[in-house]
Amino acid sequence: MKELTAERNLTIHQVVQRGGLNQATISELMNGRTKHPKISTIQKFCDGLNITLNDFFDDRRFY
């Protein structure tokens, strides 16, 4: 998530705001306290990055 954000010259805070995410939710994800995020959370993250879920999961990091 950090890499995807940095590649787009955005901060996590900007993605959170753009996607309408809860800061605590992202914080738990980023710190590894949440291992299985809801698809709706990932969708909001993608919205904040202006990418699709397909773009997210097709990323080379998942291979």
C-alpha cells in the first residue's frame, strides 16, 4: 500500500481522505494488526488512488 501510494506521489493521508477511509482502519492495516481487510476497505483505498480493484490485484506485488 505504501509503495502504490508513493508511486503516485501521494501520502497515505491523502489517499485516506480521497477514498473516504477511516484513519484508524488504515493505520491498523499499515501496522499489520489487521490481516484480512474487507473488500470495501480495499475499494475505498483504490478510490483514493484512482485505480480499480483489478489494477490493485493485478499489481506485480501479488505474484
